[in-house]
Amino acid sequence: MQVFKFGGASVKNAAAVRNVAEIIKKHHSNELVIIISAMGKMTNAFEKLIKSYIEKSDDFNENLFYIRRFHLVMVEELFISTDPIYIELESLFLQISKFFSENKNVNYDYIYDQVVGYGEMLSTKIVSGYLNRSEVENTWLDARHLIQTDFQYRSANVDWTETCQNIQNAVSKPTLYITQGFIGSATNDTYTTLGREGSDYSAAIFSYCLNAESMTIWKDVPGVLNADPRYFENTSLLERISYREALEMAFYGATVIHPKTIKPLENKNIALHVKSFVDPDAKGTVITKGVAIFPENVCYTLKENQILLSITTKDFSFMIEHNISHLFKFFAENRIKVNLIQNSAISFSVCIEDMYSQFNNLKSVLAEHYNLEYYENVKLTSIRHYTAEIIKQYEHSNDVVLIQETNEVAQIITK
């Protein structure tokens, strides 16, 4: 069994869908599960639609029309007018409209999870239909009925026992399967998501449950690079890295792999390949157990839109275990991600990520107990396998706010 994952960029238009179909044909077997994300920037489009619904803004119908038209234009380029895909997509659009007309729940996270996953539903229907039309027989699966989770909307936790049983029952015969990333459900009619960019994690869940031989993520880059080429120059391909190295890179912000992806694969020693859908025959990167990073290189990751928060007690008492545990309780309750920690006798500083727009609420709670200083929109650069020369280059920059070094990683906060 092999598992492939194709992200939104790989199916962003009709030509891209044809390219994915060619890759699948080349690797076609009856033991292949394919996970597909929403097309192009459709997750962003659904987020905009949800925002307009919540705010009751005038552009709601316009946003819904944009999503509908995007997919229908795609279908018109790939199918003939009498193809059943038109009926299948119409059914999905009716489900979306029905939810908005009948919903009484005002919780944003709940609304988000009931709607945003339709991007994946639409994309997989289109790819599955196009493959069938191209004489590549496949079975479409609804991942919402397979990946069982709790009710932690927008970042749900997986029930591994039930999920594995569901997946093994569904993938029970030798054929090609197409399903969605990012989505699951807490009950049959209450949907959840696994976190933004969570399709990689979905592929890892399927790989784990099916004891896959390998998993492949198809990207628009040659593989895992030592830095994101959008922010850093002269990047280079890492041909081999270990699970641990990949996990560290993902934790510190490497966007090529979702942070939750690695551990399920490591637990069953499933090789992870990262390859280019632009150049499918290129070697790419392989991630396995215990291999050294090759070629040896300094690795950079960058997180933007961070907040540097400095906290002191109001009575100038020491910032010790009791206070710190108190703080992390508030961070957890507000779903604040902590990316750097630094403390002294009377102060505690953290670089945090406000993924769920809870920082204002966190500030109001903390201000009851502590004095706060904070800087918004700072950048956090993490450098693995750094050298003293690299740090010196940063030390002379006026933009640097904080530098913290450990044996393996230097983290630098800049304005």
C-alpha cells in the first residue's frame, strides 16, 4: 500500500488536474490511496465566505458565487456537458446553501468546520470523476465518515482506534481510492477539521492505519529544502533527513510538512517522500529513521506575524514555577501557540502565535494578574545547525530584538 497526497497548488486549474492524472497513471496500482486538498486558494475563499456569513455582509452571495463559478469553469474544461459530475457538484452546493439557511449555532469555529471542508469535497469529486473519465477506475471515499475525532473544532484530536477500524473497513478491496485531507467528524453530522494545512496529517493517518509501505507528498518544490525560497536565497535540496530532523523543522515553521505528520509515520517506520509534481521524475527527499541529514547544511525557517510578549508580576516577586504554570494554563485555554520561551528572575518572555484570534482575550485575562509589554508583527527565524559566523551577522542588525541559542537551534526575533 502507498499513500499519495496532492496539495491545492497541484490541482489549481484544469491543466494541473490533467498533470496530476498523468502522475497517478504512471504510478497506478490497486494499492494506492490518494489524499487531495481543496483546489488552489479555495480554502481562503471558503474562509472569506464564512466571514461574510458571520458578519452578515452584503458580499455573501458574491463570495458563494465565486466558489461555485470557479469549480464549474474547471469542470467545463475537463468534462463534457452531460457528465454526472455536474449533478454531483450541484448536490454539494445545495448542502452548503442548506447549512447556511438552517444553521442556528453562532460559534465561529463550529461554523468554520461545517463549511470549509467542502473545498476538499469538491476537489476530490472533480479529480475522481476526471480519472474515471480517463479510464482510471477509482473509488471515492468521504473522509468525514472515516476519521473520527473529538469536538475540538479547527484542531480536532483523532480517535485512532475507531479511525483505523473505519479506514481498514473502507479500504477493503484492491482498487485506487480518492479521498480528502484536512477533514473528519465528531459525529455523523458534526464535522471537524485537523488544523490549517492538515491534509499532510490526513495522509499520515491513512498511512498509519493501512500500514503503508510509503507515503508521498507532491509539492511545487523539488523536495524538502534547507529554507523557504520565498524568504531565503540560494536554497538547496536535502536529499535525506531523519524523522527527528523533519519533526524539528516542522515544529520551528517549515511549511513543506505539517508538524503532526511525522510521528504516525515514525511509529510504523513508514518512509515519507517529498517530490515535485512539476518534475515527477526528480529524486526529491526521503525521510526515514535514523539517517543523517544529507547533504549537511544549515536549515532556516521563518514565522511571520508573531507576538513577543513580556510578562512581570505586579509585586515584582520572582517569576517561578507557580506563575509559569499559571501562564501556560491561560495560553492553553486561549489556544495560543508558544514558539520561544525566555525568562529571568522577575520576567517571562514568549514569542507566540495567535492562530485563533484570541490574543485580545488573553491580554485581558493576564492583565488582571501581571504587567504586560508586547510587540506585534515580529518575525521569528529559527536556524538549525547554525554557526557562530551566522549569529554574528544577525547581532549587528538593528532589527534584532532577541537572540536565543541552544546546542542545535538559534532563534532570532526581528522587527
